Amino acid sequence: MSWVPHTALRGTHVVLEPLVGEHVDELLAAADDPAIFSWTGSVISDRNSAAAYIAAAVSDTRRLPYLQRDAVTGVAVGTTSYYQVDDVNRSLAIGYTWLSTTVQGTKINPESKFMLLERAFEEHGAARVEWHTDSLNAQSRAAIAKLGAQFEGLLRKHRRRVDGSWRTTALFAMTDEDWPTAKEALRRRLA
């Protein structure tokens, strides 16, 4: 992962901090509704599950997890990550994103993605960024498409849901050629 640093990113609406064990209580507080985790592979419901979530995230050598913090209030509001970081092909995925219900629909998620995309494409020369979401998660699919990512297809029986069932993953991607147009659209959205 030498080509993408795991350092903080600061915006007007959100601050992304590398996720660490000391964030357990803040992360638990941000997990204010079990429905947040309906489409994920894990659930944060108590201090132990929050600690396990962080431990799994930081031990994954191909993942760079971030705590999302409201830049105005200073309150932790969720997580997001770079993952599947591929040094050879200059590609990565953005995901493991969830947000407190108190900030869903605000500018926090688009600004978070803007900063991650800008770092990947402009600072570190990424050729491709991907997103993977449950094919049944219409809200996530719409949010990813709104970023300017292109739907590329479905990956059947790709991952397990929390309940153990198989999910079909919707694959979206953005390339370095797509980024300038997506960047301008995101700037307008954040203005």
C-alpha cells in the first residue's frame, strides 16, 4: 500500500481520521440505528462488536479504514475505507461506509467521497476506483451513481450478508478519464 498514505483528510463538512482502537466508544455512539447495518457484513451493537469491527478493519493489510467525523460538531458519525488497494494496477475500492442516521442525506458522504477520490486520482495516480454494494441496496446504488461512477455489472454470490445469505454485488467504477467530469459535478453538489 505504499502508493496511498493512510493520513487524515479535512473538509468543510467532514474530517476523515485513520480508524484506531481508541475510537470504540465514538463508533458505538455513531451506530445509532441497527438498520444502518442491514446491508453490511457486520453489525455494531455494543462495545465488544465496535471493538471487533475496528480490530478487523485495522488488521486487514489491504484496507485503510477511516472514522468519519462531523467537521462542525466534532462528533464521530461513521466509517469509510479504501480497500482492495492494488499497487501494481493502481486501483482500489471505496466502501465499508456507514453513517449515523443524524447525518444521512447531508453533504458529509459526498464530501468524504470527493476527498477520497481526489487523493486517489490526483495525488496518487489511481487508474481506477471501484465500489461494491448489495444489488438490493437501492439507496447505496443511487448514492454511488450520483458520484459519477458507472455501473459495470453484477457479481453473483460475491459476499455473505450478516444473516449468512449470499449477496449479489453491484459493481461500480470510475476511471481516471471519468474523474474530471465527476469532480466538477461533485464540486457543484458541494457548493
